[in-house]
Amino acid sequence: MMQATPTNSHSGAPRDAGQEVPFEMGELVYSRTDERGILLAANDVFERLGGYEWRELIGSPHKIVRHPDMPKAFFHIFWQYLKAGEPSVGYVKNRSKDGRYYWVLAAAIPYDGGYFSVRMRPSSPIFHTMRAEYARLRRREETEKLSAEASAAILLARLTELGYHSYPEFMSQALHEESLARDAALGKPPDKVATHLSGLVTALNDALKEQTRLVSLFDSLKLLPVNMRLIAARLEPQGGPISQISMNYKTSFDNISEKLSNFVTGEGNICGQMDIAVRRSLILSNCARLHLEMARYIRKPERTPPEVERREEYQIVETLGQSSHARVQISLNEALRLAAALIASAFEIRRLVLGLDTIRILGRVESRRDHVSEAACSATLDQIDAVQAEISESLQSLSNLAVAIQTGLSLINVSRRPESEAMAHRAPATGAATRVAARAPNAPAATRPPGARPDDRIAAE
């Protein structure tokens, strides 16, 4: 297909005609762009919803369908993940050429030299929540003249208030819920691997909460040996037995705290890394299904484009689908490795905490040498007893959760092979238009339209 000259989006169109473009649940919107967000290929659904002819679409920036109601915050966050080489998911309101609108859940992923995006019609409760959030945020952007960065910070804070601990958690849950809703509407069984992965998310959330509780318990224990030393300074000469015991306790405690810090904070946060790996697997698993479904549509289009273009595009999409499926396995293997590391770390911390018990018991014995020492030390020792008991319980709970996660991941690995075969042969849903338009292989690369800014390089809506 001849490359079109990029055009200004929505030239002369009203801000919003107030009418929604019909979008069937069985349809998928497909587009592929270069690294600058210039459209290289799209399907009939994209053409119909956008209201543009092929000559207007191919070679134009993808933002040709961007709706002014969309907050800048979304694109700022969405683009960050794509630039990092990660899949990116989000709700997007688009505008057609005649000013009408349509909503999609976009799942975009980087591929060699550009970006690939498949969008479905959203219908879950998450979608309805986000529509209202977008509207409020967009009003704030306009009235407060917010930058994209400032608006993004507000959106992320709001998602935290809504119960999402991270944006990957929001992306994975939104994509999974919309995939389940679409499957139900089309009478298709839910994806087993994605369902199992979603089930693991609960255990991961519990593990993260338990990790937070463990850190809090260690913080509450931190000052107790110091209190013991202060008490000992009043009861005995410098370097006395209780003072020495409290010093030994603090030295051992500091060593344990350092080891704990190594696996619960920063890059060593095993629970956090495992959560990311599982959520990435969940996103990629649902993306792979969409990619492979789209590849089948391209292979058997309702209106046949030039054979060379169709074959080339099918190979691109099919390869991407298989690549996404393979990346699921990589993330699963990483999560399994991290689960084993968490089990080992929790066991090591528990072993060291048992060593604290010996020192604590010595302190109890020494304080009972006379009534004055016992009366002065008993309250602090009781606190140490109680906190250490909670720490042991927390570590046991964290270990149990890690074992449950490890077992769940192993079962998913066992089930993936037959599920992959079923996905590859599953019949496509009806109703999805599939003609693909693409830039001719020998056509020159599209150039950025005059006046375009670097922040216009958005790979998806």
C-alpha cells in the first residue's frame, strides 16, 4: 500500500460529538507502529472505529485517534513501561474522525523496531471506575495546569487508594478481568494458566503484607536491648552480666536485621520481585492469547489484502504471540527461583532468631538473681518474649506462603504445555474484521509531521 502523507488529527472535528461508535465484544483492534509511533499496519476494526481511510491512517502518527478527554498522566505512565521493554496496559478513550468516541483496553508490547497493540472492548467494573477517575483527573490537569509528571503522581496515588499496591498490579488485574468478561460474553472458557496465575496474586499480596509486618516487628524490637542496658547500668557495675547479655543480644539482633533488610528492601526485595514476575506472567499470558487470536484473523481475513502483505503481517503477529508465550515461561522460572530464595531466607532468619532465644533466656536467668533485678527487668524481658514470639510466627507464615506460591507455580508449569496446544488450535471468535493494511515493504519510512513534539511518540492510543 502506498504510504500516506501524515495528516493533522481531527481537523475541523468537534471536541466530542457525544455519540459512541458501536464496538462489538468479539472484535479486536490491531495496530503496529514504528519506534516513533507512526502507523505501519492496522486492521479493519481500527479503520471502522476511527472513521479514516487507509490512505489517512498508514504513515500517520497513532495519536490521530487520541481523544482530548484522556489525561496526560495515562500516556506518561503507559510510555514509561514500553520504553523499559515491558508490556503496557490501560484504558483509553479514542475519538473517530467525525468526533464520536469509543473506549478500549489497550495491551501494547514492544517488538523489534516498534510497538504492537491489540485492544478489546472493556466492560468490567474496573473500567467504569477508571472512566470516572480519568474525568476527574483531566479536569484537574486543565484547571491546575498540571504537567504530565505531576498528573501521573496523582493517578498513581489514587490507584493506591483504590487498593492497587503498584501500577503493574493494576495492569495485570485490569487485563485479566477484561479477558474474563470477554470470554464470558463470547461463550469461551477462561484461560487456565491466567486463572491460576491470578489465584497466586492473593498469596503474593499476603506475602507482601507479612513481610511488612515482619519489618515492623523488628523495628519494635530494636530499642528493647538498649532499654535493658540502661536498666543494667542502674543495677550493676559497668560491664556486669545483664549489661553484657544485652550487648550480645543487640549485636546478634543487628546482624539479623541486616540480613532481613537484604531480602525485604530495594533490589533485594524477594517478595516484591516475585510479585513483579508473576504479574508480568499474567499480563503476558493474556497478551499471548490476544496476539495468537489476532494472527488467526489476519491469516483468514474477511476481505483479502495483497497476499504478500497478509503473509508478512501474519508472520509478525504469530511470532510475537509465540514470543509472548515464551516470555511467560521466563517470568515463571524467575518467580520459582525467587520463591525458593524466599523460603531459604526465611529459614535462615528463623534459625538466627532461635539463637536470640538463648541470649534472652540467659538474661531472664540473670535477672532472677535478686528481687530488685527481676522487678526492674521483667517488663522489658516480657516485651522481648512477646515480640520474638510474633517474629517467629510471622517468619513461619511467610515460609508457608512461599511454599504455597512455589507449589502453585510448579503446577502452572506442568499445565502450560497442553494449554499452549489448546490455545494454538482454539477457534477464533466470530465478528472480528481482519483485513490488514500495511506500508509496502520498499516504501520509505514515515517521517514525523511538522510541529510534532518528542512526547507525541506514543506507541498506543
